[in-house]
Amino acid sequence: DIVMTQSPDSLAVSLGERATINCKSSQSVLYISNNKNYLAWYQQKPGQPPKLLIYWASTRESGVPDRFSGSGSGTDFTLTISSLQAEDVAVYYCQHYYSSPYTFGQGTKLEIK
Amino acid sequence: EVQLLESGGGLVQPGGSLRLSCAASGFTFSTNAMSWVRQAPGKGLEWLSVISNGGGTTDYADSVKGRFIISRDNSKNTLYVQMNSLRAEDTAAYYCVKSRSGAINDGFDLWGQGTMVTVSS
């Protein structure tokens, strides 16, 4: 099974500052035949279900603000929020969908400093 | 409105069974693969099972393999999971989730609100 490890577990950032969350997979999630990384990022606000932010490691889902961006390839990935807004307080999860089981990272709790 | 609505959760004794349903609306249900994901109280997300758009392919996490059965009825726009031999560690909110495409390995672009399952005597 592919293990997804996020860092840090929690993060406090000032409003307007950059937030960076890392995700590392135990093996590559890059599918060579189509050159796509099978990696998604989700945001979960308190009391709500998760929401898809990014898929294929760097493609923003429709309606997601452009301050959210994803990068990386192979085994190392990053979710960046360029200018933190109050509404971005949430837990963020990465997930691979390369092969079953489609495991999630443990989550990173993002708070306002 | 595009939505997924789970039902069927509740309190069940260890060793018991429960069937969850998920009613889909606002999109062509038969086009997309569907999954179940759960979240224990205060914990992270755990993918459980996936079914292809036509229902011919299914897959399970080891934690539920042999105990849970995923199915779908495209004529009723409904996803199901039959949960047997339930254990205390199955206590969680269960989410019905839509894949972005018909492929079983794709991101999840729509989540239900979840239904809570509590396994306790």
C-alpha cells in the first residue's frame, strides 16, 4: 500500500501570508504512460465534508480560488495558499488515487496566527 | 442541485449489520465511479471501497474486505454499502463520494454530508 505522509501536522500562519503544506508518498504516484500524478488535495472545514481543491497534483477544481495551487511530481507534493484568508482555516488532506487502496494523508490543521 | 444524500446510519451492536444508501441527484449517476469514505470521530479520512460506473468493478480496503459489499442501482441513482460483522472500530461518519470520471482511480469531486454509524453494545 502507498503511505501518504503530510507535514507539518499543524500550521499557524498570519492573514495574508503564505501557507505551505507538504505531502510525501511512499512510492511514486506518477503514471508514466500519461505523465500524470494521481494526487489530489482536499479541504475540510469544521462540521463539513471534505471539498476537492486540486487534482492531478496541480489542476485546480472549478470554483477554487486561485490563491490555492498544487505542485510536485513523483513522491513529493506541495499545496500552497499564496495569501491566507480567514475562511481558509481547515484541515487539509492529500490523497493518491494511483492504485488501490486510495489512501489519504493524516491531515494538516491550518490555523490563523 | 448536484448532491449526494446518505441514509441508513445509526446505532448497531458489535457483530451486527447495517446497509447505507446514498441518493444522487443533479448529475448523470451512471457516468461516474462512486466510493465510500469514512472518518472516525476526531480522526482522518479512510477510503473504504469503490465501484465503477457500470457496477462491474469493485475494490475494497483491507479493513473492510470480506465484511462490506458495495453496490449501485443506476436506475435508482443510488449507491449502497452492506456492512456486516460490524466492530467498534467501524464507528465513524460514512461519506458517499463521487469520482470525477467513470474511472475507479480518480479524484473525488462531490461528497455527501455523511451518515454516522456507531457500533456499541
